[in-house]
Amino acid sequence: MGASFSIVLVPGLLCDAAVWRAQHAALAPLAPVAIADHGLCDTLPAMARQALALCAGPIAVAGHSMGGRVALEMLRLAPDRIVGLALLDTGLHALAAGEAGERERAGRLRLLAQARSAGMRAMARTWAQDMVHPDRLGDAPLLDSILDMFARKTPAHFAAQIEALLRRPDAAGLLADLDGAGLALCGREDRWSAVPAHEDMAKRMRAGELVVIEHCGHMSTLEQPQAVTQALLRWVQRVAG
């Protein structure tokens, strides 16, 4: 393609390059690809600054889950550099006020306590019950890939990323600033980041596309890698014009 932009793939909570393995392999022939690593950053803007520093010039950024929120902060910090934005299984809004927000906070801190007491792998097994399509919970290769990925992180990483998510800014107004191609994608059965939220994201983008991946939960890049990859390839083609 000889693209005039780089692609930055941004992993979500406790994820690393493994969550993008299939997509990276398909996209790399089209443009330079970098994958963000959040380290011990405890704010989304700090994660965004690290991701922006991975390459120079224009960026087409794709973020999954928490990575989508980081991608939105990249758009906030450097709107002139972001030529395409793909938001996968993510959200736009700040922590809800009142009971809903307190319920989210308590749930996240409960998982952190389990990670500290029983280990990251045990916590990941609990976490996966609501994040993977119910039909895939017996899929050992899929589950092991998720558990292994989370086990590569520490409770300190988890605590920092929970802090970032609980302090997340509202990003609903940012999508109107996107000049390039937009994509909002999620699994049909994503219990955390549902289809209506992604319908809203696509509508807020001037050149937005909605893609719903069938028979898929929250971990779309791993659960249905081929379908997600095809959607991202179409998105990159639109970015390239």
C-alpha cells in the first residue's frame, strides 16, 4: 500500500501484544505497525502520550477495551495526527455517578484484591467468566491465551490501570473532531461494552462504520480474530483513501 501513516494498536486492561497477534500479522504489510505498552501508567492521558511517542507523523489508531479510551485520549491530545480511529469493545463516558459508579468501583477493587491474594491467573479466570462468550468458556486454547497474558502482568499493573479507568474523562465530544475514517466494533454478546454504545459511537463520527461481530463477547480480537481482522483491513483501506 505504501501508506503515508503508521498504525498504532492499543491493548486493553492487562493485555499486551498477544491480544493483537492476528491483526498485527495482517496489517503489517500495509503500513508500519506499533503496539502500545502501558507499563505502570495510572492515567489514560499518560498512556496516550506513550502511544503517541511510538511513531512520528500521522497515525491510524485502533484501541480495544481500555485501549479504546487511550485511543480517544490520543485524539484529544493530537487531533491533527490521528487520521483514523477504530474503537473496539469500549466506551466513551466517565465513571457513572451514584450507585452504578460505586458498583463498578467495588467490582474492580474486588478483582484487584483477588489478584493480590490468589494471583493474577486466578483473578483472570474469574474475570473471563463475564468477558468471553459463554460458549467459549470451555475453549482451552482461548482461555489459556487470556490467562497467560494476564499472568504476565502484576497486581501493581492492575492497580495502576484500575486507577486510570476509574478516573477516565468523558470522551463523548471528541469524535466530532475526527477527520479520518472511524470504526466502532464490538462483539454481539459483549456484556461490558454493548452494541447500542457502539451504534452511538459510529453516529458521532463523520465517517464512522459500525461492525458487530457475531457469536462474540468482549475479547473480540481473540474470540473472532478473522472477522475483526477483516473489519480492520477495510478500515485501513478507508484511512488510506
